[in-house]
Amino acid sequence: MPGLMTLPTFTVRRAQQSHARSVERLASGLRINRAADDPAGLAVAEHLDARARSLSVVRRNLMDGHALMATLDASSGEVANILKRLRELAVQGASETLADDGRAYLDQERLQLVEEVDRIANTTELFGQSWLDGAIGSLDVQAGADQGDTIELTAGDVTTGTLGIGALDFTTAAGAQGALPTLDAALSTVNAQRSQYGASMNRLESAMRLTDNQEMVHRAAASRIMDADMAHEAAEMARAQILMQTSVMALRQVHQVNQQMISALLA
């Protein structure tokens, strides 16, 4: 008699396990909820997820680098405006038709503007550091998920000492004329630094687009391995439910047959 119940009982147990597995996957949305579900798939998916999460941090690094370059460009742009104003004053002071008191006013404005250049150089800060005072020449931004995948950025130096404008003198026509080549050279230096900032920003934007694509690909690949196929799992759950119902019915019929046989033997 026990042999008659072995197959239906086994079928019920297997259907219950399949049903429980489908319910778990539908509830969690994951095909792999533990390593035993797919050891190899879990290993691959976890590696892909680690890469995707690292790439998300990489994008923040690139955004920080872009923000830095934009900040330096803005400050350097103001220094360029000051240099152009100083050049205007130098051209005005180079004319010998200007009276001495007029030259004094020019030189007074020259002094204020030069001091402002140094103030900008020493107070342009981001992430707790000063960037335009020459203390930091270059820095590396981690631009990828692997060791050594970096982008080098250059921080300029717009102090009056580096630009050579600290000793300008507009009190004489000769001094104002002599300042013109110095101011041209200083403006050329600042413009070259700004050009570098612009090129770096374009490069960082390109790197961000690439990082976004890579992160999306890694997350999609991990999702294809880890995520449950809802339609398939719903079908499997329905199938398991039908198997359980039919197996239970079979067990009832076997039980009834057993009861009839026992009754016949006892009669």
C-alpha cells in the first residue's frame, strides 16, 4: 500500500518546492536570491554590479573635476578682464598729454586692480583647497573603475608675481608704455590657462558620457542575470499549483482505494 502513495506524494512535494521558489522570485523580483540558485550566475552578476557601482562614483569624480575647471575658468576670466582694464590704463598713461594728477589717479586704480588679481588668486577655493596661487600644479581625477585610469588636470597660477604685473608703474609715460608688453604677456598666459581649462572640461564631459554608457551596460547585464522573468515565474507558479491540486486529488483517490480494499478484507 505505501508504494501506491509514493509517486503522488513525491509529485506534491516537488510541486510545493517549485511553487515556493516561484513565489519567492515573484516577491523579490530576483531570479537569484541566494548563491545556491545559480552559483556561476551570482558570481558574474556581483562582479558586474561592483563595476556599475564603481562607475557611478567615477561619474561623481568627473563632475567634481568639471566643476573645478569651470571655477578656475570663471576666476581666470575675471583676471583677464582686469588685465584688459590695466592695458587700457597703460595706453591712456602712455600719452604725454596726460597731466601728473591724472597719472596719479591711473596709478591708484592700477594698484587696486593688481591687489584684486592677487586676492582672486589666493581666494579661489574649491573642495577646501586654493587652486590659482601656484601651490597645486596638476592633479589626477580617477576617470575609470581600474587602477591607473586617470585624467590629469592642470591648475594655473594667476598671482601677480607669476604674471609679472606686480611692479607696474603708471606715474610716468615711459612706465605706462613699458607696461604694455608685460600686460600682453600676462594676458597671453591667462588665456592659455583658460584654453586648457576649456579643453579639460570638454574631455571630462566626453568621459562622463562614456561612463554613463558603461554603467548602463553593466547594470543591464547584471539585471539580465539576476532579475526574474515575471511571466515565466507566474506560469511556473500556476503550473505548480495545478500539479499540487492534481496530486492531492490522486492521493485522495489512492486513499479511497486503500479504504475500500481494507473494508473488503475485513468483510
